[in-house]
Amino acid sequence: MTRFASVALIAALVAAPAFAAPEKYTLDSSHSQIVFSYDHLGYSTGFGMFSGFAGEIMFDQADPAASSVTVSFPVKTMLTGWQERFDHFMSPDFFGATDEEMVTFTSTAIEVTGEKTAKITGDLTLNDVTKSVVLEATLNQAGEHPMMKQPWAGFTASTTLLRSDYNLGMFTPFISDEVKVQISVEAMKAQ
């Protein structure tokens, strides 16, 4: 058994240079947004957004399943378009957020579902609760950025969250428990 393990290890090391490793890409904060929406009493759809956040993608274009993504941003960077709504979201009714409170996502698995699509499973931490979520992701484009002249990639993704899973269920069912999340990011190859 030991001899077989040694032979397998040597074979793996010899073959390793033939495979490209994931390359680090950093999010372009100026072109990365998360938009969320929810039903408000059946009368309207409420929207909010996070923008300008940081993160990195270890991108393996040849083997997307070997890729990974991590993102984090302060809860208080939420944009609602109305100060009173923002203040209410940050109150104890919802987040009770401090300046240091972060939203984080760390991928745990990627399942390739098509030529440019994948399911990205990861741990989302929101309001001090961590749950596994699945993002339906699409690679929009990867190649040299026409203005920056360096490798660039663009992705979109979507998921639906339940506010109550994150202790944010105030006013349910009048305000929908379901929150639809749309993500659009650009990322540049790290220098």
C-alpha cells in the first residue's frame, strides 16, 4: 500500500505542471453590485443595493469547478434610496448593525451546469447567522479588457433568501419573507 501511495504521489507531482492552477482575480469595486428586492404589502416592490465592495475570485477558466470566490462588505454600505428606510433597516427591528458588522460569502463548492453556467454553493453570513446558499451563476465574458488591456472576467448570479433564516423576519408575511438577490461583478486578474 505504501509503495502504491508513493507511486501515485510521484505521478501526481510529475503531472501537476500540465494543469493550470486557478488565477487570482480581484473584484472591480466600481462595476460590482448586489441588488435585492422584496414584496411590500402587495402594493410595490422594494429595492436595495450594495456596491463598491471587495472580494476575490480564484478563477480556473479551464476547470471552473476548481474556482472559488470570497466577498465581504459592511452591512452599513446598503443603499435604499431613502434615509428613513435605511435607518429602519439598521435599527434593532432588523440588523441593529454596528459599523463593523459584515456580510460575507465564501464558496464551498462549484458545480458546472453548462458551458458558461454553474451552481456556486457557499456560506453566507448575514446578521451574525451563517447559512449555506446556492448561487445560479453565469460567466458573461472572460478576456482582455478593451481599455485596461489586462485579463478581465464578468459574472452574474442570482438566488433567493428567506429573511427569517437570518433573524430579519419582522413584518412577515405582510412584507415578503423571500428576498430576490441579483449579483453582477467584474473582476481583474491580480498583478
